[in-house]
Amino acid sequence: MKKTVTLTFSDGSPPIELPIEQGTYGTPVIDIRPLGAKGYFTHDPGFTATSSCTSAITYIDGEQGLLYYRGYPIEELAYKADHMEVCYLLLHGELPTAAQKQAFVDSISHHSMLHDQMENVFRGFRRSAHPMAVMIGVTGAMSAFYHEGMDIFDARHREIVAHRLIAKIPTVAAWAYKFNEGQPFIYPRNRLSYAENFMHMMFSTPCEDYEPNPVLARALDRIFILHADHEQNASTSTVRLAGSSGANPYACIAAGMASLWGPLHGGANEAVLKMLDEMGDVSRIPEFIKRAKDKSDSFRLMGFGHRVYKNMDPRARIIRQTCYEVLDALDLRDDPQFRMAMELERIALEDEYFISRKLYPNVDFYSGIIFRAMGIPSSMFTVMFALARTAGWVAQWNEMLADPAHKIGRPRQLYTGPARREFVPIGERTA
Ligand code: ACO
């Protein structure tokens, strides 16, 4: 028998029975949809206790530290698959066969160039523009190139959108960096893997040969996998809400990027590096730890703690190992800043304050260190996150539109403004 909950009212109004739904895993949800017809809304700013959709893509258990894409634990995917397989899995629900993967990789490779006129879009920005601003602008501008003739209710059209976005966003990201640097744009190379191709567009110049380091390419590919989706976070919910009206998907992904840009979401890895720069030396770690514990000081140890994970973030465990591999490959283990980061991690993991509050190093702590070691500037860190998350955004957008029951998102509100009042002509108003 289906579980229900009964809402009773202190004023004697008739009770309302609401169904309780249970997903494959996770917290049961009370289906409150009947409430609207009965004259009530629910109030939940920040959606702290509200499920906004049904989704079969990603599952997180923050208490146990679990993350699954389509039922596969993140550890299995990070160590046994590559980002192309994970993109396919997110989009299609199943891992590809060898033939399906080859066809997918071919399609992504052949969509990686930007329309020639897109160069003009880049050139309209100031050289000093933040690369996230450029990403948002250029991705939004893709809607001007791909709009006419697109039917978002046709599954094949949505698949083309997904392939274009996954293929072109690395080019947009690398070009945003090149534009900042004043270097020529580097065109994609189809023979390279997804991560290698991105490194090629970022780091090569027309004057010199460039061979991507395989350890770094593998690390980057793993980072892309770890960041590919994270269920209904702010940016993904933004993509869904924008897309729910039937808006152009490139514009929706640009909206998701705008949401990601905020320091409370995608900007934390940049903050980790700023903190390490400020710290400057291992000898100052105790001072920063003391400040982090001091309730009268707003300072927090950046890269520690997570809203959902109250156990070690499974992605952090994987990326930590990748971080050491990258530092070894680049012979940077003895670099003073990286030694300082590793010492900070060691001290915090042994400190009673952090242990008792379940504050573990998060994925941002390590991704910032890896990016810096690779030579990616901190202004590009959120761009890297956006590049990886594009797969998840487009998979979630596709899932929403494929659902025949999908509706435009339209939250309600608790109005607290003035009650109805009379209009006063301007000459009669007093301050
Ligand atoms: N440094 C010091 N103390 C901390 C930290 C930290 N980084 N994070 C949490 N705490 C303390 C709080 O002061 C609080 O202590 P109290 O119980 O004595 O009052 C306790 O731990 C619980 O903290 P909350 O604020 O309730 O935890 P919440 O879940 O709201 O915050 C957050 C999570 C925002 C991530 C927080 O841990 C934080 O600010 N971390 C630093 C920023 C960061 O690294 N963000 C990246 C998140 S990961 C990601 O976005 C992929």
C-alpha cells in the first residue's frame, strides 16, 4: 500500500492527505501538488527540502559519501571509463558499446570547431574580460547561430544540441583564455582525445610543437568525469528552469554558466588558491587554522566542508590521488606552495575541530592545486568546471524535455509587501 501523510489544521479545516513517493534510493518525498487546489502553497526558500523534478541521472548520498551516475559509482567511472563514455552514459542512460563509443567520439570530434563568425563575438570583448564572462556571452551567442529549424521536442535535434555543446564548449573555454592572453586562437585537432584537444587549444601556439603530457591529460579527463554532474544544484536547476519555457538550449546553458560563476558554487577552487597565496608559508598554517576556528572571525578554511557531503566527498578522495600523480609528473612535490597545501590538509585532517564537524577537504581543494600545477590560471578555474558540467547540464535539459509531463517551472511566493493602497498624485506626496 502506498504511504501517505495527513496534514491537519489547528483551525479545524478539513485534513489533506498527501502521497509519499520513494525513489530508487534517498529521502522519501511528500507529493504536495494536491495542496495548490486546496488553497495552500508550501514555503521553502533555497529549496532546502524540496525536490524539483524526478531524475534518473545522478544520485548523491551525502551522509555515506556516495555519488552514482546512472547507477554506477563515481570511483568505477573515474578509474575504468573516460569522459566520452561518461558523457554518453549521462545522455543515454547506458555505457556505450565499443562501436557506439567510436560513433560518439567521431561525432564530438567533428563538432568541435566554432562557426567562423564566432571569432567576431570574442573580439567584441575587452581583452581583460573575465573568461567566465566571455564563456557566458559566447555560449549565449551560439543561440544566434543555431536557432532556426531546431525542434527541441524532437529527440534527434536534442541529441545534435548535446553533441554540439559537449564538443564546442572546450573550444570556447580555450579561446576565452587565448583571448585574455592576446594569443592567436588555436583550432581543435580531431586526432586528439577530448582532454588532449583542450590542452592543445589552451597551451599550444602556432610557433611551437606541443604534445600533451599523457599523465596530465588523464588527470584532466578524470576531473571532467568527477565534475560532469551533481544532480539538482543551482546551475543545473537554472538550466532546467530556463529550459522549461522551451527556450533556446544554448541560451539555457549560458544561464547555467552564469549561476555557476558565483563564489558559493563554482568559484570555490579559485578561493582555495587565493587563500594559499595569502598564507604564503607553512609557518603560517597554525594562524589560519586558529582563525578558521574562531567564531568571531568570518574566515573559513577554503576547500574544506561541503553542504551535502558530511563524509569525505568521494570525488575528493579520487582527485587527491590524481593531485599527487600530477605533482609527481611535473616534479612539483617539493614546490613550497604545494608542500604548504599538503601540510594544511594533513593538519586539518588530524584536528579535532575539523574531525568533529566532519569537515573534510573537498574536491575544490585539490582541483585548484592541480589546475595551478598544470599552468591554468585561477581565473580559468570556474571555466574548467563549466566545461566539465556541460555534459550534466545538457543531459538534465534533455531528460526534462523528453518527459511528456514536463511543465514550465513557476514557483509561488509568500507576499509580504504593502496591502492595497490608494494612488497619491505626485504633487500631493510627502517624503
Ligand atoms: N572552515 C572552518 N569552519 C567551517 C568550515 C570551514 N571551511 N566549514 C564549516 N565550518 C564549521 C562552521 O563554522 C560550523 O561550525 P559550528 O557548528 O561550530 O557553528 C560547522 O562547521 C558547520 O558548518 P555549516 O556552515 O553549517 O556547514 P554548511 O553545510 O552550511 O557549509 C560550506 C558548507 C558552505 C561548503 C562550508 O563548509 C564552507 O564555507 N566551506 C568553505 C568554502 C568551500 O570550500 N566551498 C566549496 C564547497 S564544495 C563545492 O562547491 C563543489
